[in-house]
Amino acid sequence: MPRPAISANKLAAFLNKEPCLFTKKDIIAYVKANAVRMVNFRYVAGDGRLKTLNFVINSERYLDRILSAGERVDGSSLFKNIDASSSDLYVAPRYKTAFVNPFSRVPALEILCSFYTPDGRPFINSPAEILRRASAELLKTSGFEFHALGELEYYVISPKNPLYPISAQKGYHESYPFAKWEELRTEAMAAIAEAGGKIKYGHSEVGFIRAGDSEMSQHEIEFLPEPAADAADQLAVAKWLLSSIGYKYGVTLSFAPKISIGHAGSGLHVHAALVKNGRNAMIEKGALSVHAKKIIAGFLELSKSLTAFGNTVPTSYFRLVPHQEAPISVCWGYRDRSALVRIPLGWLNARGMIKDANPRTAKDAAETEHRQTVEFRSADGSANIHLFMAGLCVAARRGFEMKNAVDYAEKLFVEKNIGRAAHKSLNAGLPKLPSSCYESALALEADRERYEAEGVFTPAVIDGLVKKLKSYDDRNLSERLYGKEEEIKRLVEEYLYC
């Protein structure tokens, strides 16, 4: 008999197989053995939000039918570019995404779905389908899979607690009880893992704000690298789970880019890696590989238009300001948190460290893969996650198409921390990211051919994004609101649940 699989996902543990191997029969077997009474279809619509369709399991035959054929939905209510007079779409379950609902009083199973047209073809404007095309085109051009992980930052906003206070901007890696709402974070991490999320770690973040009768504690959950489509699904599910647990605790949980001027904002940093035959291709001969520099070049060239997917509300641009850890300049560097693209530490020297820390068990120190990534730092919690990941794939592909990609990247390399005021002159000579949704829309219009190439993004999706971003009319918003605290507060509250 095979040994039980070690997995937080209850289906994987019960079936003793990896989720990628789940079948319809497996799901039916789990439902029958565990008295599951409901199945919920979840899917990401045009606005990037996770939607829900609930099914009561009337019979095994009915369960078999919905797992075999999916169900109809009103596409015009889920996507703005569909005519209401002919709007039916199908949602079909992807078995590998199944997980047990951690909240439902009625035992329930969740499954993520894909959208299909009436003739059974993938719906081309679905964010998940756009990401699938973007990943496939990158693989075709470069020979590499695009793997990614997200750093999900958020604030918990709750009534002020006078016990165990910490200073503003001093919350980084604090421990309970000084780190408030650690129990919410760890509960969420357990739920995300049960849902199939591959978590690297969680911790309290730097932000801690007290205002009026409220206090705001910042936290982060970081994931492990996964294929881009899986990484995006995990982030979408994680945001839903975190919000649901916040609701259960009776506190506001916000992924908004900025909730208080002068305090740390929340980003959605994404680490990217190229993978071939299961191996990371970001390092060669102990240094950053040519392939890695190519995707850096692509990220930098399309960085301005990438904000159209990753920074989608006016308060996004209250975060992208000088002298913070959020970037404003188009450049890259090693371990520089003010650079747009940061090269974090890898693990080339891990074996020696473990031997030194554990001298009596040095023989247990195995060789460690370097696991190198490059980190794109401008996006925030307002991002349409699947479209943003697709945009990064397009940018990475662009890096492989550029004849002078490595030279282009080297010209935008910085050795110093450009976020410091002392390096103001160096910063001044670099290209700048957009300062508003309106500017990001203009950048997307300028670069739209790159995104629409090979049919990855459709003109309808690009047109919709441009129209939405321009509708904010937020040009020079920071200047217009300077000193107007009440107006800034109202704007922050408007996008608190972005």
C-alpha cells in the first residue's frame, strides 16, 4: 500500500495523489465518502474578482452531470464586452483546482472553472484564457516556462488595542502579541494551503498605523514559484479566503495600495523565473544568466504599460512616490528595494551556512538549488491578477524578441539605492513610471501592439482597460489633493476594497 501523501489539501491526502492528477471519478469518490452536500463553482470574471455558483448535490447522477458538462452563466453580467442579447457562456470545472470549503456550515467542495463559448471554444476575453495564451506564446518563443510567485500584502483594520503597542512603521517581522492579528494570518495560511496554495511563508509587515479609534496592522503572505496560471489562481483564491476570514473576525481586511499618506502602502510584488525541464534557468556560472537579463529587459521596456494591469485605481499612484520602497524609476539592481526590478538573494551559498549553523550534523546539509528569481515591484492589490501575470509573460517574451535585450538592460542597471535622497541626480536621469491611471492608459495605448501580438490580448480587453483607466480623470491628482486631508480620506475609503 502506498504511503499517505503529505498534503494540506484534503482531497490530495484522501486520494493520495497530486491535484494535477485529479479526475471526475476522484471528486465523486471524495464527495460520497465525506458526505459533501454542495459543490461551488468559482471563476474570475472581467473585473478580476472571484465569482460563485452554488450547487446542491441532488444525486450522484446530477453531480456527474455538472462535473462533466459545467453550467451556463450570463456572460454579459460578467464581461462588459458581451452583448446582452447573445450572452450565454459555459463554465467548466478544472478538476485539479478542487478543495474543501473551510467556511461553509454545509460540507462543500470548491472548484475553479474556465469560460467557454456556445460552440465549446475557450472564451478569448477571459483573464485566465488570456494568461494561458501569454504563457504558451512565451514558451513557444523562448523554450522556457514562466513561473511566478506573489507577495500578498494587506492591512487588518480594527478597533484600537492599547495592549503591546509598537511604533509606526516598525511592524516588520514582529511577533505576537506585538504583531496584532497574527492568528488571522496563520488561520488564513492554513486555509490557503488546504485550497492548494503553495505558501513560502507569512509574517507581519512594516506598516502599523493608529488613527482615531482604529489601528491598522500590515501583514504579508508569500507564495512559492508555480506556473503562471497556477500562481494567479492561487492569489485570487487567497484574496477571497483572507477577505472571508476578515469578515468572520469582524475586521476590515484591505489590499488597497494606500490607506494612509505617509505610511507604508501594500504592494503585490511578483517574482519571476524561467524554468526548463523542471530546472531554474536564471543563473549560469554563478551569475545572472543571459536569459534572466532578457526578461529583465522586457519588463523594463513594457514597465509603463504594465501599470495598466497592476495599478488600476487612483490611489495606486499615492504609493508610487519618491523616497519610499515602492519604485518610480524604470531600472533594476541587486537587492535594491527602490528599483522597479530587484534581484533578491539566491541560495548559492546555503550549504556552507547550514554546515556552520549545525556543525555536528554537517553531513545532513544537502546541495541546494539556487532558486533565483527577479522581482517586479510596481504592482499592488488593485491588480487584475490574471491580466497582470499575462502582461508579465508578454514582457518576458518581448525580452527574447529584442536583438539588443542584454545591452538595453545594462543601460538601466543601478548599483546604488536610488530611493535615497543622496542619489537624486542618478534617479533624475532614469525613465519614470506613470503617475496616474490616465497616464497608464496612454502607455497601454502606445504599447498595445505588443500585447495584442499573436492574439494574446484582444482589442476588446485593451479598449476596456483604457476606457476604465481614463474614466478616473486622475491627472495631477496628488497636486490637486495636496493638503486636502478629508478629500484624500474619502478617496482612500472609496478604493479600500479594490
